[in-house]
Amino acid sequence: MKKSVAFFFFASAVWLVPAACMAQKANGHSFTANEVERIESVLASDSMQGRAAGSAGIEKAANFIAAEFQKAGLQPLQGSYLQSFTMVKPRLKELKFKADGADAETRNLVVFTSQPNLEVDEKSGYAVERVGAGENLFAKAMQLTQAKKNTIALVDTSFAKNFSRLAFLKRQMFQSPYSVLFLLGSSLPKEFKVKAEHSFEEMKLFNVVGVLPGKSKKNEQVVFSSHYDHLGIGRPVEGDSIYNGANDDAAGTTAVIMLARHFKQQAANERTLVFAAFTAEEVGGFGSQYFSRQLNPASVAAMFNIEMIGTESKWGKNSAYITGYEKTNMGEILQANLKGSAFTFYPDPYPQQQLFYRSDNATLARQGVPAHTISTAKMEDEPNYHKPSDEVKTLDLQNMAQIISAIAESSKTIVSGKDTPTRVKTEDLR
């Protein structure tokens, strides 16, 4: 998980969620600590080399997840469980900018493009957008670079101090036929010409996605997701240089695999269920961004993103929190389905961290989907976070099993189509 984000979800150490969850156990659909350990021990093993995006280790992890989806009985997405896409890392070689026949300051221009040689002038037909004073510069910039159209964005001069920081968004980019030019100023010159030359380093990446088709509401989707990448091999700490990422986020991926098997066995999903393990969360959330762009947000009824559920929440066992709890009634639905149990879903206790906007749920949430992250991460105290010590031995496996069971039970009326969470009010999003 990204350093600025911490999302995780918890499972209790003893089987206290009784009634419905105990029925699952009796029917052979239990969520056991042994099964949690089996999956975790593979994903967080040293042989996966910390699952860094683009590494040989993450390829091994992807193949393991795909095999688990196949064993669970999920259908592959478009012929393969691997949803492939390409990221590019650009290096600017030359930038020239002429305005009304004279050389203009290139420091007032940032070019986003996947084209090695780009030339743009007033006749190129680019759409013109504005980033006004008081807007969120970086959120608007991300929106414009994902808009699938050639654009010139005029950025209000109130952003002069931070304008150059837009270049940081270019560190990794989706390969795209569209280009976006950010120009600091209130208007375009009458005549202008921009010439940008880049070289690119390409990285082939893949999410792992499996589908369980629905019945009466098969055109509506419910997404269960996590990210399966981590930091790879890094600076040694006490002789250990492999950042295994057992909690971040092999824990969430373990939950997704177990939920896939559970819902296949239940065979009660009227809505289509999509199970996704995202790559490249740690380097910018690119896997979930690509995945989300392939969906029609209007058809997604809910998204359960699961992150770091290997430790107890601040309330102890039988508890977890939901980011953006107040933005939809999804949390209320989940809690209602757990009535009579010992488990409680709480609102996010770290609102100052703005976690709702900073994990793999964010792209769909910004489009109105009731997309939330479920977690138990204690933002003030996770001693193994982003360290080589984030290993299976540090997790509470019984607790994880319990929380995965609680997710399954609490989501049942959304999966069955009985309940539909309210949408996120996009006008309220920053």
C-alpha cells in the first residue's frame, strides 16, 4: 500500500459471528485460519521477492492468483485471467514553445504524452479546459489526463508555486493515443507551437480478474478487490531485504480468493461478481485505475476493496472500519446483515487522512459508485508497515478468517440483488 494510504480490514480470533457464519461452516463453506495461512504463505513467501510491479516475483504471484481463481470456478476475463496493460516512464529530451512568433517560457508548460515526437499548434484541434483558482490542481490534472481526448489545460496563475510539481505525475503514465498540455496562464496565445521530444521506458503490467456471472441481474456488477503488489527487494533491515507485504496487501488478496470460492459454492449471486487483484498500487494505483476504466460505472452496484486486514483494529477483535462510510448507506446495509453477531463496522476513525480518496476504490468512487475500502489498519501504530518484517508470522490468522467471513455475510443482500447501496454524490468529492 502507498505510504500515504493505510487501509486494512480485520477478522476476529474466535468464531463469535455465530448464526449465519456458523451455518457457512456447517455447509462446508467456512473461512478457516488454515486456509488463510495456506494462501498467505505463498503470496508473502521470499520466492515472490516482495511482488514489486513489473518484477519476476509479481508474475509468479499473478499466476498463483489466476490458478486459485480457476480452481474456484471463476470465468476468465476476455479469455484470460490476466488483464494486461502498458505503463510508460517518459524522459523529456527536448521541449520548445513559441507564442506569437517568439520563444516562450517552457517552465510554464508541462506536456503529458506517449508520443515520441509531438507537435501541437492552434490548428491541432485540441480541446481547451481550465483549472480555476480554488480547484484541486492535482485531482483536476489526473482527471484531464484520463479524459481520452487531446487537451490544452489553462492553469490559473494562483498555482504558479506548485505548477512545476505536475511533472511528478509523469513519472509513470498509461500508454495512450491522447496528449494533454498544461499551460500556466489565463489564455492561449493567438498563434503558438509546442514541440516535445520524449524517450520512453515501457513496463508491461497485469491485474488478475475473475468473473462469476449473475442470474437475474447479470448486467449489474459487485466488485471484490485488493492489490497484490508490494515493494519488492529494498534496503536491508537486520539482514532482511525482502519486503514480503503479508499484511499489505497479501491479506486483502487472500480475502478476495477465499470470497471467490465461497460465492461460487453458494451459487446465490443474482448480480455478476467480479474478483480483482490489482497491480501497481504502491507506485500510483495504476492497476485499479486501468481496471476501473474498463467498466461502466453506472452498472457497478458496489465495490468492496479490502486492504491490510491482518491486524486488529483500534477497537480490537470483531471490528473493522469502512472508508467514506458517510458517503453512502453501504455500511448500514453491511451492519444490518450482521445483526445479532458480535461484529461491528465502524466509520473511518482517521478522517484527517482522507483515506477514501487514496486507495484502489477511489477511481470508481469519483464516478459515483459506492466503492469503499474495508480495513483494520491502525494508522497510528502498524509497526511492520512497509518493512521487511511484514511477514505471515506477524498476522492474526484467526482474526483474518473471521473478518473475511464477516465480509461474506454482510455483503449477501448486495450480492443477491436485494439491496442496492446509494451512490456517492460526485459533486461533494474534492
